[in-house]
Amino acid sequence: MDTTIHDVAVFAITLLVVAYGLWMLVRTLERGREGFSIGFAVATAVAIRVIASMAVSLTSIERVLRGGDELAFLKVSGNIAHTAFGASPWIDSLTGNLYEFIFATQIGLFDSPTQAMRVAQIGIAVAGLVLLSAAVYELAGPRAALITMWFLAVEPTNVFFSSILHKEPLMMLAGGLVAYGGALAWAKTSGKSILLITFGCLIAVATRPYAGWFLIAAGAAIILHSGLRASEASPVRRLSFVSLVIVVVAVSAPTVLGATTNENLAPLQQSQDSYTSGGDQTDLALEQVDFSTRGAIVVNLPKRIFDVLTQPYVWQISNLSQQLAVFGSMVALTILFLLILEAKRDRKGLVARAGPLLYVALGLLIAYSLSAGNAGTAFRYRTHIVVVAGAALIAARYGKERAEAPAKTPGEVAPATAPPLPARTPLGEA
């Protein structure tokens, strides 16, 4: 009984902290943004995820659906929690495995039950979705932002992976920060955007380093493009944006070149070989590719990108987990198809209205295409691409509508509502 009371109390406290944190985030973003009202959609997103996570936990196939990584992460986090705070295990997790640092903090402070830990992950993931919605507001206005938040609230793959005790929620937050900072740079050439992008990249590097590097590249591309398209009325800021990117590229170039030598690419190839060779057919291993050299990556990466975007195919499914994945695959393929149509109709307009989101989606797509070895892992990775690409599609569609709508001058009176002119006599008197 004491254990039950403790678990319920910790769950309630965690839920209240998450609710208050998201409320503060939404209120902060609403300031100075006329019409930005997504509170109900955010509350719905949290409620759906909490209910879904509890429902999955009550099933007999919970471990099949969520995989075995959770147990390994919780074991490591429990060991960290039993060491002195500030000791090397805490520092190592903070800088290299941030998700384990968060789990260990909850265990150490509250001896949190698993469900309370899932609520915290839901809060982190939904915060990333809120930032994506704010990014769409900067690019396409309040209506597009609200539609984006509702789409993200109910998108099935995101609903499931938001509560997983894994790296995904933190990566959703990192992607949201980079997208929001990029949108500010794109729409306003705001200096605050650099801080947001940097914070998002730091979270990504501390959670999933290889994806973090590609988010850094996406952030640099956004800042550079934003600087080049900045109005001539702000030459200093334009020059500072471009100069910053040049410095980042100059500093990181040796590291990138060193990481892509044949010797350093060997572990990547070994990982691909271990994922794609043999194994149970239910693993849905992807076709083996050669990533052993820079040239091989350039040649073979498009094949793996196609695999990540499209698999598992409907005819491949052989268990319940893969059957449920079909819903997420349909959403992903629909978004991809609509983005292709949008690019075909107006490629320059698509980039102008959704450029930052496209850069983030492309960076994540390349990162996860290099690391995915089976369709199950690719499906989990793809949720990050789907949410950003979906937001980009909505921004492109509704940004176009806003651009084509006739502008209204403050105080302007429509002709249909103007009062009739008084009749005039031949002498000009009313």
C-alpha cells in the first residue's frame, strides 16, 4: 500500500510539473504573437500520450512494442543514481547520454516509478512540438501554427514514441529548438535564433552525437541562408550571420574531414554489416550498403534514404508491432507525396515559406539514413523526420495562402460598407 501511494503521488507531482512547464512555455511564446493560441491542442497532446502510454503498459505485449533498450537504460540510470551527485558517472551521462542523466535524476530525487518517468518524457517531447508550432507561426501565421499543433498532437507514431524511455523525446526537443531558432532567423534575422539553435544542437550532441552533428550542419545552413536573404536594410546583421557560419565551418572542417577518413568510417560499415546480415526475418533488415568511403556514401546514401522513408512495406509485416507501424508509414508516405507535389508546383516558394524546416528535416534524414540498419529502427527514427516535414508542408500551404491574400491597410473601410454619398444639387449643395 505504501508503495502504491508513493507511486501515485510521484506520478501526480510529475504530471503537475509537466503541465506547469508546458503552460509557461506556451504563455511565453504567446507574448507578442497575435492569434497564437494552441493551449487546448497542447493539453490534448499531453492527455492522448499519457492515456496511450498507460494503455500500452497494461498490455501483455508492452515489451515487444517498446523494445528492450528501455530496460538497459533504466539499469544504467539506476546505477548512476546510487553514486554521489557530481561524480564522473553523472558528468559522463550529462555530456554523452543525457537521457540517462534525466532518468537518474528522477530515480535519485523521487525514486520515480516507470509511468512517472514516461510523463516526464511526454513533457519533453510535447515541448519540442510546441516549438515546431511556434516555428510555423513565424513562417506562415497563426492558422498554420494551430493546424500544425493539432496534427502533431494526434500523429500516431509521435504519440507512441513520445512516452518511450529512450532518446527520442530529447531529440524531438532538440529538433524543435533548432527549427524554432531557424524560423526566427529566417523571418526576422533575430540574434536570439543563434542561442536557440545552439541549445538545440547541444541537447542533440549530448543525446545522439551523430544526429547532433547533422543538426549543427542544418543550423549553419539556415543561418547562412537567412543572412544571404536578409534585407539590405540590416547589412550588419547580414554580415554577422554569414561571418558566423564561415567561422563555424572553418573550426569544424578538420573534425568532419577526420571523422570521414576510411579508418574512421570502418565502425559505421561494421554497424551496417551487423544490422543487415543474417538475423531473424522479423527484424526486417535493410539491404546491405557500402559506407566504407566518402565516395561510397555519396553513391549509396540515396538508396538508404529511400529505405528509411518507405519501409517497412505493407507486404513485409509479420507481427502486431509491424502491423501498427503501417499507420505511421501511411502518414509518412502521404507527407512525402504532398511535399513532392508542392515542390513540383512551386519549388522556390516552398523553400521561401518553409526553408528552415526543410533544412532540419534533411539533416535528420541524412543522419538517420547513415545509421539505420533495419526497418524497425528506421521507423523509430522516421518520426523525427515526419513531424518536421509535416510542419514544413503546412507552412508551405498556408504560407502561400497568406502571401496571396490581399493586404489590408489599418483603418481601411471596405467599399461595400462605405456610406452612400449625399445627393448634390446643381449648385453643389447637399
